[in-house]
Amino acid sequence: MNKENILVAIDIGTAKISVILAEVDDLGDTHIIGFGEANSNGIEKGIITKPGELYKSIKEAVSLAEASSGFKISSAIINVGGPHLDFKNEKESLIFSTSQKEIDENDITALIEKVSTKVNKENYEVIHVIPKWYVLDEEDKVIDPVGLIANKLEGEFHIILNKSTNLNNIKRIVESAGIKIADFVATPIASANAVLYDEEKEMGVAVVDIGAGTTDIVIYKDGSPHFIKSLPIGGNQITMDIAHRFKLSKLEAENLKLQCSLASTEYILENDFIEVEIRGSEEKVQIERFEVVDTIEARLSEILEKIREQLENSGYYQKLNAGVVLTGGVANTGYIKDFAEKILEKDVRIGKPRNYKGFIDKLSFPQYATSIGIILFKKNALQKNEIESFNQPINLTEKFKSIFEKIKNMF
């Protein structure tokens, strides 16, 4: 095993912490070689509420992944999502001092760094600058301008930001667990990398990752992201509705939700009664399956209505020619595809992680889209020479300072 080819992802979610180790072979294929998972404590709706508890959860998941792989983890790529995410779509250009210049990677880097300086949102840091397209001499729109000749290079970019305090808090907790952060990846971008086909990205598609605490949305069109949003709603709200309605503990309610996992009462084939224990007593009662599914349907309907509202507000609803891809843990709900199509009025499919080998029986489910996507995003960036090392820790400030110096030296 070549340590230089190992990627490590830590997916920090509201319900679980997942740690994945992957090896990229000489052909560029991704092989999962280790996996660890622990219940997540100390984070609610994407917000850290109990740092000490989150630290313990991360340590547990990391230890299990190390035992699984036989590899000591020293650095990892971390996802960031929740209400701290924001985005901007910006344009910028470079006019070259020499006529008919052949564009190279340094020019692309300089343009990306230049557009980054335009994003001046207080208490936020840039985590992604993703090109949509480039324009040469105000005429030809291209996807990859390297090797082409122009006097002027313009670009339009999707820039994703995250709150500085959130990044710093995550960094402190992860590093206290003995792990250096090699990079950050926005949760919806990671999920999209795991579940989307290139054709869908071109046609126009929304990836909706419904997790336990948050719902993360990203819209792709013409091959690149155009819109991103995180909502503080998810599967935990369904669990708590069941807990309140039937006076159950959260754990009992979660188990009941999974046992009766249907999107609507219309999909119940046989109504029966389920025995559960009332919260705070040893008394057991019979609950009708119909009533549980009715509770799930009510909240799930509300979540999907809010998702549709965001899709319409984005301005891209009519451009989603490839429809909507649902992923995340809630996407496991029975018949959610059919139920979502009625509310969203779009074609819907369930997104499961793809383009990897190993641990298929464990990881080929919607709840691992972000975990696998973190690995795939980093691997793709490496193959495009956008980053220098698999596990090199990053400093976002220094990362952009270096590009600013390149811009100065060009003129």
C-alpha cells in the first residue's frame, strides 16, 4: 500500500460520523480500504452544540477506520454544510500584455485567485472557486481554454463560502483528535460528485441531500454548479414528531420510523399494530402502522414543499431537465421517489454513491453519498492538478495569498 495514494474523508453529520480511507491506483480507480462509523453527538442541524461530545464521536469513528484499514490517520478531508454555507456567482477577466498569448494553467490559476478577491463577505472564507465557463476575446465560450490563444481571458465562477468561525471550530475539534485537515469540501458538492452523471449536470439537475439535521441542495446546469442552499430540516424532525405523538423516547421513535419507513399511507400494503414502550415507563402499547406512516407523511410532505420552494426561488426550476436526485439517509424511505415526484412535479431518482470499489455491501446507500463524494471530489481535483498532495494540510489564507502573488508577477 502506497501511503502517498491514500485519501481519508471524515463526513461529520448530525446522525453519524463516517470515516473512509481510499487508495487511488495507477489507473485512477478509487478503492475503499477502510471504514469506520460512530453515532454523532454534539452537532444539531449543522451547528456544533457540544464540542466535547463531537470530539469523542470523531475519535471513535477514526479508531474504527484505522482498525479496519491498518492505516494510521494523520490528516483528512472534511465536509462542511449547514446554515454556514453561502455562494456567489462572479465574473472576472485577464488582459494579457502580449498579443495572442497561449493560455496555460498559470493563467487559469491567476484568474481564479483574482475573482476570489472580489468576494468580500465579512466573517466568511472561500472554500471552492468552481469555473462555469471561460470566454476568449469576448467571443468564444469554452470549458477548458488551456492551449488556446487569446488577448483576453474571461471566466464565470461559482464561489462557495463558509463562515470563518465554523471552519475554525471544526478545525480545532478535528485537530484535537490528532487529525490535520487536508481540505474542506461543501457537503452538497461532495454528494453531487458521488451520485450524478455528467449528462445530468449538463442538462440541469438538482441534488437534494436530506440528512438527519439538514437538507442540502445544489443545482447543476451546463456542467457546473449554479446554486447552493442548506435548510435546517431533516429526518430528525420526523423522528421527533413520532416521539411527541406517541410519547416515545427518541431512540424508540427512531426505531419505529425505520420499521414503518413509507413516504405515504397510500403505500401501506397491510395495516397492523406494532408494540412499543412508552417513554418513562415499562408499559407497552400497540400503535397502528397507519398512524406512524401518517406522521411520517405529514412531515415529509412539508420538507418536500420547502425543497420545491427553494428550487423555484433559485430561478432554475424550469431548467431542471434531468429532474431531481434525492440522496442522504431520508432517501431510503419507501416510495419516496413516487411521493416526491407528486410534490416537486419533476422526475426524481434516488442517488446512491458510485465510481468506487470495495465495501460495496456497506457503502452503496444514499446516506454515504457525502462520504464517498468527499473522496471523489479530492481525487478529481488531484487529477486536474488543482492541488499538490493527497494529504497535505491546507491554510485557506495562504492558499489565496500565493495566487495573488502570481497575479502581480503577470503584469
